[in-house]
Amino acid sequence: MPPAVTAVTPANPGDPANPGSPAASGNPGARHTQLWATGPMGLDDGVTRIALPAGHPAGHGALRLRLTVEGDTVVAADPIIGSVHRGAEKLFEVRDYRQILALANRHDWLGGFAGELTVALVVESALGMVVPERATWLRMVLAELSRLHSHLVFIGAAPHPDVPPVSPRRRIADTSAAVDAVINVLDDYAGTRMHPMVTAIGGLRVDSPTGWEDRVRLAVRAVGPILDEAAAAFAESAVAQRHTNLGVLTREAAEGFGATGPVGRASGLGSRPTPQPALPRVCRVPARAGRPRRRSGR
């Protein structure tokens, strides 16, 4: 298979260890990168070692991975972060609090509001600022919609472990309708589908548009049945067996990595108190693994 021609110089272009680098190709002037997994292959011991280069469709941005594979199971992954690290900490240092919001927003492209909100909460706490009640509640709604959107995209991307494999590979659950319902109301508020940028130090830049709350209720009602369908699909025996005991993170390892949120709870770590003031007033944030429970009478 010939290399895919692109207009982008590969990460670490002078590194012969990079399979897509000009140095590795023997042509220093070449401008290409391979978009498929390459060697070295350690087949003699039953373990395959694959270098997943930058630009591979299964990679993230410029992330490179050294994978150790047994059969069709990845048993180890050594990340080579390279230019993935954008130096956000140093960028923060030369900007004021308002400018930081735009940088934090881009840490998670599927849940951008959470990044900008986190910065605002830290600054407001340090300055002793009191956020208006309406802004507090709207922030909670936006944060939950953003989180829901991120999770729905993740769930909807999981391939079904059909045996024998079906081509094209089908998904375990189709969450596209739910993703559209959530992203549409976020777009309605922020005017963009990816980077909301509606948070301001001390509140929100703008109030919700007329009728927005009713449209959110409709979106949430549309998402509910799709979540039930997804839960049932993941509970199927073939799917459940294939996804059991994958990527297990022990409590000790989770503590060492500083894991938080769903990953930390799944490993047995307690949750930190939520900095979002409105959330505990509508649901009980779990201290262990499990789903938040809605408070009765609300």
C-alpha cells in the first residue's frame, strides 16, 4: 500500500522511529505520513507490537501509541504525547482570567462548556464573587447538556462485536438522534455547536433565548427512550461479555493517576464535592460508582 499523500509534515519528521517520517522513508524531502498501523511486529512470542503513528484514523490528533496486542485485544499502550501537549499551563500564565476561558473551552471538544465553567468557578471562589441565582441554574443546565452530549457521542461510537464480523461494522447503539437533540439546544443558546463560550467571570454572557427552557424539556424527553434502548443494547450477552473486564483500573492505580469522575468512581474512589452549587439541590451526587439519583419531590 503506498503512503497517503498529505500537505502536513508528520510529527517529529526527523525521527527515524516514526514510520511516517521522511527520515524513515529514505527521502528527507518527502512530505507524507502513513495512515495505517505499522511494525515492528513481534509475532514469535504470540504478541504483536504495533506503532500507531500520528494521523492514524484511530488516533487522536498528533497522539502516537505503541500498542501491545494479543490476538484482537490491546493489552498495553505506551502513549507518546509529543505535540499533543499544547502547553496550556504556560498559555494561561500570560493571559488574564477572561482570556483563559477560551483556552479551557477547547480542552474537551465534546464538552467545551465544562472547561470554561471550571475556570470561572475557580476564579469566582478566589475572588469571593456571588453569582446570580438564575445564572447558577442556567450554568447547571448547560453543564449537564454538555456532559450528556459527550457521553452520547462516546456510547454511539462503540462498534458491535459481531461474530463473524459484519461489514460495514454496525454500532451497538445508535444515539445520533439524541446527540442532535442535545446539540441543537446548545446551539440555540450559544450560536455554535462546538465551543459555547457563553461563560463570563461572575455569571453568563447572555440570558437564555425566549422559549429555550421548553425546548430543553422536549430534548430531554426525546433522549430518555434512546438511553433506555442503548442500555438494553449494551446489556445483550454478546456485548456484555465482550466488554467485561476491559481496561480495568484498580483503586491503587486510579489513585496514582489522580483519576476522578466516572473513572474514579468505577475504580472505587469516592467523588470530590461538586463545585457546581445547583447540582446537589436536584440530585444526589454519588460517592461511589452509580448514577445520580433525583431527589424526591422535585
